[in-house]
Amino acid sequence: MIASAVIQHVGSMLGDKAWERIELLWNFENDAKEMKDKMFNLQVALNNAEKRSQESEDVLARLWLKKYKSVAYDMEDTLDELGANAMIWRNSTCTAKFFFSSINPLVVRITMSDKMRNIRVMLDKIVEDQTKFRFLTLPTPTSQDRRESEKKDILTKVLQKNGEKESFIIPVVGLGGMAFSHALFLRVLDLSGCHVSELPGSVCKLKLLRYLDASNLPIPNLPKFLNRLLNLQTLILSNTSLKALPTNVGCLQKLQYFDLSGCVNLHELPTSFGNLSALLFLNLASCHELPTLPESFGKLHKLQFLNLSDCYKLHSLPESCCQLDDLTHLELSDCHNLEKVPDCIDQLSKLEYLNMTSCSKVQMLPESLCKLMMLKHLNLSFCVKLRHLPASIGVLRLQSLDLQGCFFLVGLPDSIFNMSTLVHVERGLFAFHIRSEVDKLREQLNLERSCVLDGRGDLWSQILELEKTPCLELLIKGLKNVKNLEGADQAKLLNSSNLTSLWLSWGHGESSMVEHADASVEKSVLEKLVPPRNLRHLHLDGYMSIDFSRWMLELPSYLPHLSTIFLSNLKGCSHLPPLGRLPNLRALCLARMPNLKSVGREFYGDHGSCWKLRMILLEGMDNLEGWWTTRTSNEDEEFLIPNLHLLFASNCPKLKFLPYPPRSVTWAVRNSDHVFPEHGFGNLSSITSPYYLLIAGTSPSPEAWHRARYLCSIENLALGSLTGLTTLPEVIRSFISLRVFLVEDCYDLETLPEWLGDLTSLRQIEIGSCPMLSSLPESIQRLTGLKKLRIANCLALSEKCQGEDKHKIAHIPEVKFE
């Protein structure tokens, strides 16, 4: 059947439109028409020969087919070469250079005439042989006999249709560093498994090449004349050492698929990039050094898929990106420096998917986003600075929405509760007030697809019934009551493929002791509860065994998509599983695990790194003393938590990060003085810096306040429910970038220092429930940039500021008393 497909393809190339596209300066139309007529007349013979070769393994029939296919290949190569030369001639601005080149039109005309004449002679021989039909004459060897080894060498054969034109693709793999001057007929070249330090220049002679894969090669640059591969449709350069692309890369005007992901040294795209007019798919993921895109980017009007994830130096998208008329998929996750999306984003009228996970500098979205009426999937998870959603977001026709980890989101707009198209709203980590609104949204739109199973009944029968239910979230409670494993082998959670969230609760009270539990039975039960591979959220509560099940110890293999893990009341646990090896781990929550004293090498494994970990939440970890942030806690090693956005430590009085803590964007510390860096952050590499600091609980010791000076880049400071705080600590003077200051429920606070007026970056001050505070410092008048002052439940201070101290706040545009 391959021969038939090839011959049909070549026949279509001999049509009049093929010659119109080539636009030759001389005329081969008569030759072409004659060959096309002969191929049409041979169709019946072709069908019979293929049938005979398959049914009776007729050797002579197979030889005739091979000969016919060889001639067809010759014809295809000749026509493709003519087309490529014609395109070079049309696109060139200098015709004189062709005189001394191999594609001199006069030379090409002579050689092509010879090739066409030879092909016509061979085709006549094919016609002569088929009239005998006994195939008594063996085929004459041709220059294409080298193709006869293709049964062993060819990996795939793909016949792709593109309008009226088809491409026959022949992959060849593992050519290493050989010169390609004698392989001019290659269609597909895969060098991804080869040990070569550069692409040989002879690659550029493969004018018929459609597919080139040079991924994972340590090549610093590409051949100068790569632009001659005018038939190239797919180019894969992922995980190479490229620093720049050739300035003429825009000449590849048939290129449809371009993969540059993982080119960590690529620092710019050439202006000609916008000339890749046929481009449909572009992957720039993990191009860490790419700070911007060229303005010409907007000329990629056919582009449908754009992946910019993990381009964490990318600070903005050019306005021209809004001219990508056909774009349907835009991936911006982990673009940490991206501060906003363009206001003109509504021009991307075909956009269906937008992922902005962990865009940690984005604080608001433009209202124009709400005009994207084709948008179906919006992911804003872990945008830790996002404070507001557009008021009219409810007019969108979203099917899925993910807001987990948006801890500073003020609230959900009213319009979102009318979004009837929603079928899934992610339920994960939220600030308390947002969680209640998300639960309300899920309930109002009937999105609750949660199931609850109880270990006090026949658990395994319940799990069997679960397979018939489209359950997304599952809570299994009362697992301490499960003693019988009969039926467990037939009841497999693994079969509940829709499940994305699993909460396993044994139901032991907080006062329960490890020795009161049957640890071996609990481990056996956990061993049987293997979740489906696509699980994203896992919560274990009250598990008492010292040891974990096999699947928990091999989570990267069993649950590679896991993004959130919550372990609470695991009183037997003294060492964590290798959670740091999970490739997609975003949030880790640990609470009340009294036997856990350290987190070290076992957490990361020999090669793990928490590259995507954004949140660490620790509560009541009374005995946790050390957490390594390098593989052996030495500071001259790779920093293993480089991109943390939230570090929450409450009632962890002994905890120290060694050698240094992560440079988290947000710090929330309560009764955990040693979490602050003792000697700063050293030379450990991190792409984040502190932005928000919340301190609560008992006022930190003078030593802890002193350590906080290393967080001097913060712009938001909140002091909440601090007992024993009578005035502001001196260290706050070092927070010279501070823009927002909030102090609330500090019942012992009596005065604000005069040096508060030195913090000239302040734009907003809020004071609430501080009954002992009776006046503002005179220096507040020096804060000429202060835009908002809010005072709530501070009777004495409110009276003073509205009376004799009114002049101190006269320069502030917005003042509120509550």
C-alpha cells in the first residue's frame, strides 16, 4: 500500500497547479502531461501487482513494485528540488550570486532536463514490463536502489495532507556527525540521540528536509545557511546550548512547528522571527535568559499554540502579541517577572486556554480580559500578589477556573456567581475568607462532585461502587476502623480515573498516642489505597504508623502529577518520603507531627530539586529543628528551593533552615523566631525576594527582630495580634521599600516612633484594634506620598486625629475612621 500512496502523491504533483507554483522559466508541461497519463494508465496494473504481492508473495510482482516506487521517488525528488530552487530564486534580492552557485538557473535547467529525460525512459520501461505482466524481466538498477533497505531503516512513514499538497516523510535516526552531502533526499533527520558538538554545514544542502530534531545537543549555534532548508516544517532544538538564532531564521517560511524549550542560554530572538509566516506551534518554555520578545512577534498571524512557561526573566509581552489572530493556547506559568498582561489582550479573540500559574508579580488583570468570549480555561493559581479579579469576569464562558494559592485575593466579584458555564472550580489552598466564597460558588453552580466513604462500614464494597460515580474529590474517613482486607484486591481506587483530590483520614484524636494504634494494619490499609495516576491533591490525616506504604515512598513514579500534599497528625512519622522529587509539587503542608525532627537529604533524594515548590506551610511542628535547603546543608551547594512564594510557619519554635531559609516572596511567622535568617541568605541562587512579611503571636525576641533585617526588600508589613509589643522595633527602619503598613489587634501598642516619617515610600497605613495607641507621630507629615490612612476600633486615636492632631493628616487624600 505504501507504493500506491507514493505513486498517487507523485501523480498529484504532476498536475498543472504544481507547475504554476514552481513558476519555472522553461516549460516541462508536455513531459509532465505525458508522464501523468502513463501513471494513470498503470493504476490497474499497480493495484493487481500489490494484491498479488500480498496474497501470494509473488517475488516478481514485488520487484516490479519496487522498481515503480523507485521511479516515483526519483520523480518526487526532482519536483521538490525544482520547487525549492524556484523559491530561493524568488526570495533572493541578489541574482548575480547565482552565476557562481550550484543553483545557477542555466545549470539547473540542463541538469533537470537530463533527470526528466532519464525518468521518462525508466517510466517507459515500467510500462513495457507491465504489458508482459509475468514480470519476466528484472528491473534495471537505478540511483535510487539505496532506498531498498528502508524496510529495516525507516522508523515511520507518514503521508500528510495539506490542502492540495501532500508530504511524504522518511525519518532517519542516529546519523551522528556525518556529512550530509550524499544524503540529499532525506525528509526527516533525527539527531537527538547523537554525540555531536555542532551541526555540520552540509545539513543545509538537504533542500528536501521536512523534519529536523537536534534536541539535547550541546550546540552553541546553528549553521549559517540554515535558511536554505526552505521545505522545513518541523524544527526541534529543545535543551540545546544555543545563545542566539541566525538572523535569517525568518526565511524558513514553511516552518509550522518550532520547539526551543529548555534553551537556557537563549537571550534573544532575531527581528526576522516574525517572518515565520506558517508557524502554528511555538514552544519557548524554560528559556530562562529571554527578557523580551521582538515587536515582529505579532506578525505570526497563524500561530495557535504559544508556550512561554518558566521564562522567568520575561518582564512583559509586547503589544504586538495581541495581533496573534489565531492563538488558542497561551501558557505563561512561572513567568515570575511578568507584571501584567497587555490591555489589548481582548484582541486574541480565539483564545481558549490561558495559564498564568505562579505569575507572582501580577496584582491585577485588565477588564479587557472579560471580552475573550472563547476563553474556556483560566488558571491563576499561586498568583500570590493578585488582589482583584475583573468585576465583569462573570460574562466569560469559562469551563474551568483555578484560583488556589491566591492568598491576597480580596474577594470574588458578584458576577462570577452567574457563570453558568463553569463545570470545575479547583478546590485547594485559599485564605479563609476566599475559601468560603469558593465553596459558595461551587455549591451555587452545583459543582460539588465530592464523595465521602466511611471506614466503619464495608470500605472495599464502597470503593467498588465508587467506580460507577464521576467523583472528583474523595474523603475516606474513619480508616482506623478498617481491620479486614478481604475484598481489597478487587476494590481499587486506581480505577477511579476521574479522581483529582483524595483525603485519607484515620480519625484518631489529637490526644491519641502511637502505641494505641495498630500500625501494621494501618500500613496495610494504606498500601491498598493506591490513588489513580492523575491525582493532584493528597491529604493524609491521623496515620500512626512509623513506616509508609510502598506507593508513598515512590510517589514520583506513582503520582507524577501531584501538586499539593497535606500531612497532618502523623504522630509516628520521623522521616518524610522523598516528596522533593515530585516534578510538579507546588504546595507542601505539614501539621502536628511530633516525631519529625529534621527534613534532610531523604526529602530531596539524590537528584531531586523543588523547582516548582511555591508554598511551605508548617503548623504546630513543635520538635522540627532543622530543614536542609541544600543536599547536605552546606552553603556551597545547589539551593534546592529557589522559587518559594509563601513560607508560613506557626508554632515551630525550634525550626531553622540550614544553611539559609528560602528567599520566599511572602513570609508569615507566628511564634517561630528561628525561621528568620541568622546570617542572611549567603550566595545561594534564588529568583525570588521577600515582598510581604506578617508577624503574629508573641512579639519576637530582640534577636529575632534583628534577623528580620535581612528581609529589607519587603514592600508590605503586617503586625497582627502581637502580645508584648509596646512600640515598633528599630529594625523596621531598614525596610526602606515599605509601601503598605498594617498593624492590627496589638493591644499593648502605645506609641509609634518618630522615625516612621523616614519611610518615605509608604503609600498606605492601616491601624486597627490598638486601644492603647492615642496619637500619631509628628513625622507622619513628612510622608508626602501617603495616599491612604485607615483607623478602626481605636477610640482614643480616632478622637485625636479628628481633633487637635487633624493637621498631621491633612495632606493624606483618603482618610477613613471606622
